[in-house]
Amino acid sequence: MGIVESLQNRRSYYNIKKELPFEESEVIELIKKLTELVPDAFNMKSSRVVVALGEKQERLWDAAYEAFEGEVPKKKIDGFRAGAGTVLYFYDNQIVENMQSQFPLYKDNFPVWASQSSGMLQISVWSGLRELGIGASLQHYNPVIDENVQKLFDLPESYRLVAQMPFGGIVEEPEAKEKEDISKRVQIEK
Ligand SMILES: Cc1cc2nc3c(=O)[nH]c(=O)nc-3n(C[C@H](O)[C@H](O)[C@H](O)COP(=O)(O)O)c2cc1C
């Protein structure tokens, strides 16, 4: 599958289930491979990924619900909990700080670059999962859930949570998108 088709098939899937069309091990291999392949500024390798599966997947979303103290509807959280797993995206701030002290002129850029590289990884995994017939969405319950997540997975304090990607078997396809006049956003100059 080429990149255009892959990105075309990637959508936000909110109606997901635990049953996957592929073995869990294939999903794990895919995420590992993509984490290795996605570039980072100065090749600093700042991205960190935690894949929550099985009981940890359910405990993650229970912890997220608790962190919001009822401010997010249980039904919404349960929609993510219903998936087979969640990919948690972080960057390691220890690496960012090391780079900042080595290259002080670019100091302010490093956290931005770390987030950008995480975004590159997110779109790669999101599309890669869809190539396996697995639906996912992108969520941002950070920073409210940060402390609960750090405790649940016993993570280093330097990990900064960037995004959460619940995934699972596809129960329902999202509605088709409206056609866009892309010339309003892409300007070609010669
Ligand atoms: C940087 C970024 C942040 C997003 N944050 C959220 C989010 O917090 N919750 C959510 O449900 N969707 C989130 N989305 C998904 C977008 O709303 C969605 O991709 C967009 O509306 C297009 O729909 P599609 O994914 O079905 O193509 C985010 C997407 C991006 C790229």
C-alpha cells in the first residue's frame, strides 16, 4: 500500500472492540519498527512509547476517568476502554535537556522538535494500524492524567506524555469526509 492510500484509509475510529484482525504480536512489532524508523532532530531519539494491552488497557482508562473526577462522561472513556489497547506517546525530557545544554543556541527548539517527532510517529502508527485493519483515534487527556499514568506504568519522571491512541477492531466506519478544495491551502510557485 502506498502512502496516499494508507493516509486515506486512516481515520478517527471511536467505535472499537477488543478483537483484532491480527495477532497482538504483529501490532507490537509494527509499533517497534515504526519507532525505529521515524526520524528525530539531531537524531536525538527522544520518543518513548508505552503500549497498554489487556488488563493495563482497562486500568489506564479507569485511571483516566478517576483523574477527571467525573468531568469526562464515563461513556466516552468506556469507548476507549473497549479497545484492545492504547499507544501512549511520550518524549524523554532528559534527552531534550541534554541536547539543550549541548546546543544552547537551539535551546527553545528541542521540546518542539521532540513533539514534532512524536507527531510523526503518531501518524505512522495510526496509518500502520489501519493497514492491519485496526482502527484508532488520537486523544489528549494529558496533562490531567500524567501523574496516574506515571504511577500505573512506573515511568521515569523525565517522560512527558504527548498523546494517547486507543485502538481496536473496527466496529463502525466513520462518515465519509467532505471533499476539500486543497488549492486554498497549497500554493505552487515556479
Ligand atoms: C494533533 C492532533 C490532535 C488531536 N486531538 C484529538 C483529541 O484530543 N481527541 C480526539 O477525539 N481527536 C483528536 N484529533 C483527531 C482529529 O480531530 C481528527 O483527526 C480530524 O478531525 C480529522 O478526522 P479523521 O481523523 O477521521 O480524518 C487530533 C488530531 C491531531 C492531528
